Amino acid sequence: MSLSEKFSPAPWEVRAAGGIASVPGLTLLVVAVILLVGALGGDSMLPGIYAQVGVFLLLGFGALAGACGLVLGKTWARSPGVVIALMMLGIGWYATGPSGKVALGIPMLVAAVVLLVLLFRRPSRAWVLGQLPGESEESAAVRGGAQGRRVERDGWRADD
């Protein structure tokens, strides 16, 4: 068993989803830096530009944290990954339809759908549920799922 499998037996779908989910986080950070440079240079006339920069930084770092969690194979990161994909769907729809930016919206829609498909494929679901190879979802639930898998691997419980 390799070291990466011992610490996190995440399938490739989850790690690929983390790579895709990192793009919106990085984009938000770039937008925040551009806005901050413009505000410091006196080019911005927007009121509350520093608050806007703060929101973009917070969202960007949050999205990157979720993406890094997926790449590292952390089960908690699946839900933020789904939220990122749903936000990408909404933004992609708006860019394609009402904004008329089809060249920007279509790739975002495709990436969002791919991200959702990767996060909901059978290996991804089995991983987050803590299923062992050949085990049913019901058996994994009786055994304790991912927590039961962690107990078997490490020999300790969170409530000990």
C-alpha cells in the first residue's frame, strides 16, 4: 500500500475534481489583486472597493481550501466542491444567456458539469461513504462508513 493510499484512499475522480475546483478560487484571487492594485493606484471610483476586495479574497481562499481538500483526499471537501460547481453553473448560465458572453459561459458550464459528474461518480461516492471494495452502501453504514474505515486503519475513535 502506497503512502498516499494509507493517508487518503481517494479515487482519481476526487483529485481531478479538486484540480477543476481550484480554477474559480484562483480566479477570485486574481480579481481581488487587480481590484486592490486599481484602488491603491487611485483608478477606482467604486465606493467600498476594499470591502469588495475582502469578499473576493475570502471567497477565493475558501474555494482554494475546498479544492486543496479534494486534491489531498479529505472527505469534508466534497460538499464545498459541490457548492463551487453549483455556483459555476449559475455564473456560466448568466454569462451565456443574459450577459451574452458565450465564449466565457460555455467553458464554465462544461467545467461545472464535469466537476459535478466527477464528484457524484460511483468511486467518489464509495470513497466518501467509506465503502470497501465489494461492500454495499448498507454494509458500510453498519460498519460506520468513513469513520469506521479510519478506526480500522488507525485503531482509534474520535470519541475516545
